[in-house]
Amino acid sequence: MFKFIHTSDWHLGQSFYGYDRSEEQKDFLRQLAGIVRKHQPDALLVSGDIFHTAAPSSAAVTMYVDAMLDIHDAYPEMKIIVIAGNHDSASRLQSDSRLWERAGVRVLGGIARDNDGLADLDRHIIPIDGKAIVAVVPFAYAASFPMVNAERVGSDQRQPIFFQSLLDHIQAQNDAQLPVVLMAHLAVSDCDFTGHERGMMECVETSTLGNGYDYAALGHIHRPQNVSERARYCGTPIAVSFDEQCEHSVSIVEIDAHGSLPRVTTKRIDNIKPLHTIPATSPVPFEKAVELLQGLDPDEPTYIRLNVLVDHYLPNGAQECAALAVADKQCRFCEIKKTISDQTPRQVSQMTVEEFNSKHPIEVANQFYLEKFHREMTDQEKEMFNHVYRLVQEDERQ
């Protein structure tokens, strides 16, 4: 049987709304070392995004080094494998990989190539002491994958060919039928992105990972979930954003033999400074939200986001008012999430160039306000607009 811990997306060194998170990140790493000490797995697999930025501070790097040595000391027989994620610098992470091997840590930062520029599959295969074979694939954009052989294929086919060729290469040498684990840092298109900013994220189908692995230890998506009976995101060990409202953990996986289904259990990670949205469900008027802030436990160290309902916009000085309400508390006020009460769709008016030119600029501005904010401009706003308009005219005349 092969037993290992699957974790990813540590985001060490993250600055959260200007606040330093090193204390809670160090506490997570202490918890992880404790889990290793208790369960004594054969391996620890870290599937990318070790750091929050590609150029982490010296303090973040020191935290990582100290933690990896402590985790190694918690169970020296355990192998540790680390791959780079999209937030990591592949070259920076791998630069001292030979030194890390002295502590039983294998690091791969980027896709390996041979002297001809083709994929060097052997460097992506890590045997685990007759227990298992791990295929490691750090983050890379699909178009950046190298060809596996001299046969030319389109850039859109290189990634799936790489994964399947890697697994086929392992199968050809897996005479003992050891469990095969695939590590990768990427986004699978049909996963649950809840709480994760998808943006322009590049996604692949699950089939891109190929066939022949018993478990895919995935990183990149922050919500823990199974994407198939053999592929899983372990999620972030501590929340990286307010929208990650889920239990945070690391996964312990057991596989009896090649072809067996993996058994997964999770070990909860407690955050000493959790992230709270107040109120957690429906937004409330700003005044009510401030009352809730004032009623918080003064000794509870949390990050706070206010969930506010507004007609059009927040009152002047809202941020300062909210910060003042918790000035004598241990919590850290971060931001106000606002929801506009009137979300009725408005029809956007159309006008010709002639119609536009025939209107006074204040008429155009007022129409914009109606369609954007569902109200007319106030007298003060009109006065400010006209003042700026006069200044522009005077500047043009000069």
C-alpha cells in the first residue's frame, strides 16, 4: 500500500489587504508537520503555488525552508515532492533542487527538455522506494509543452500527448504494478470554481490528463473537490480570499496497488486568523453592518469584510467609519462588499452622432447616470461637472 499526503496552494508570503499573514501560515506549516508525524506517510506531495508571488520576500523563503526541514524531521523516511505552480518562479524554485535532495525533497520547477528540445520524460518520473511511481508535471501553459518526439504536431495537441506519453512511459517500466500518482498544477474545466477568481484562466478537459494513473494530485483550484474518482484538488490549507468559504484541509490518500481506487480522508487545518464576511448571508444597510462590527468579540483575531446593501453608492467616509468601529479590537477590517438594491435591468438608450452632438454635455452625463446608477445627477454633481466642463473649454480656447 502507498500512503501519501496531498497538499497545494500554500501561497506563502501573501499580503492580505496590506496585512502580513506569516503568523497564520507558520501555524499551518506546524499543523502539517504534526500530521506527518502522526500518520507517517510514504510521501508528501505539494502540487504547486508554494509562494504567492514569483519573487517572494526573504522572510517567505526562510519560512518555506524552515518548514520543509521541520516536516522532513517529523518523519525522515518520508519522501517530499514539490512542483511549481503558476504563482511560483520555476527557475527560482528549482535552483537549489540538488541541495534539497539531501533532505529527501525532490523539486521540479518546469517542463524538462533534452538537448534537442524534446520532452525529457525520465526527469518527470520519481520512484518512491518500491512503493509507487509519481509522475510530476509543473505548471505550464498548454502551448508551452514540448513535443515528445520529432513528429510535428500542433501546439494544441502537445499537452495531452505529453501526459499520455509520460504515463505510457511509466507503464512500460512498471513491472511490479506499483500505484501511479500524477501530480499537476492546472485547471480542469468541469471543476467547481466557487470562491476562485477564474478570470482568463486556461482550462483543460479531464481527458487531457490521459489514462494510466491511479490518482491525480491536482493543484491550482482552491476549493477541495474530486473531479473524478481518481483525480482531486486538495484545495488551499488556509483561505486566500474571502470567497473561499469551505473547510480547509490536506488530503491523506491510500492506494493498495496499480488499478485500485484511491481512498481519501481529509485532515482539517485550523486558521488562527480566519476570514469572515459580516453578515455571512444577505447584505444589510451600512449602518446595520457597522453595528455588527461594534458587537464583535474584541479579542478574536479575524479578517473582516462587510456585506453591505446600498441604493446607489456607499456613504462618504464609509471605509474610515468601518475601520474606526474596530479600532479597539483584534480583528482586521479589510473591505466593504457592496450590493446595489435596485438591480432592475435598464434599457441602454441609443443615439446617433447627430443626436449626441445636439445635446449639451450635462444632458449626456445625466443620461449616463440614469443608465449606470439608476438615478439622476444631484445638484452638487451637476455643479461639479459644469465647473470641470468650463475649465476644459477655457483650456481649449487658450
